[in-house]
Amino acid sequence: MTEERIYSIPLRKEVSKVPRYKRANKAAIAVREFLQKHMKCKNVKLGRYLNMKILENGRKNVPHHVEVKVVKENIKIKDKEVEIVRAELVGAPTEEIKKDDVIKEKKKSEEKEISKVIKEKEKEKEKEEKTPKPKRGELADKASKDVASGVMEHVVHKQKPKHMKPKE
């Protein structure tokens, strides 16, 4: 089941709420939110030509409204029905989303998650492999045992800093 609609999306109000340098980002977010609300679907894909229209005059000077052709489709991926809303500028050539592209996007996100987990495990192993450093008290005890046994390699004395010593 496919639905097609044409919307004129107002951007002026939303864009004027943010600083000039963030206006293109806010315009894309506003378009996405508008379409989520009106098409009742969370998966919204903005087309290439729509993106180019938003950035046409730079990121600081966004158009005040945009006319968009919206198509809502159900795509079957691995025995699951997924609703996708595609938005493209009115009059722009349309490109079909291939099932392979959607599957590739999911695989990429899964690969990223797997690589993060692997990196975390490697870091944990490195931490475990590092030998813990002995504490000050342990060094002093070891040194006193060596002195008692007659070995004089390197002696660590337990001395208080000057500001901690009692005044005479």
C-alpha cells in the first residue's frame, strides 16, 4: 500500500528559533518532525534534492517554505513489514529505495555495535594484563626484609615530608 501526498512545509517559524549557524540543521529536523506528525510514521527519509534545496543558499539562509512530495511505502525485509516515508522535492526525479540498501544500512549499524563491543573487551583485557603497582607500604616492607637479609639493592625509607615533621 503506497500513499502519495504533497505538502508545503513552513520552515520560517522553526528556523527563526535557533542561531543563524544552526538553521539548515533545524530546517531538516523540522521537515522530519512535520512528516512524522502528518504521515504517522517514524522512519522518514529525506531525498537528495530536498536536502540540496534546504542548503541552496548556505546553512544560514534557509528557504521559508518547501514543497515536498511524500510517499509512504511498506517494504518487506526478512519477513517483516517496515513502513518508510520518503520525501523529495516536488518535480525532482525519484529514486526507489532498494531492499538491499536498507539491509546494508542495518548491517552497518550492527557491525559498528559489534566493533564497539570488541574494542571494549580488548581494553578490559589490557587492564587485566597490566600488573598492579605495589603500594608504598609494600615497598618499604620489602626493602626492610632485603636489608635484614643483607641485600642492599634499593632501599625505600618511610619518611614524612618536611611540612609534616614535628618542629624541634
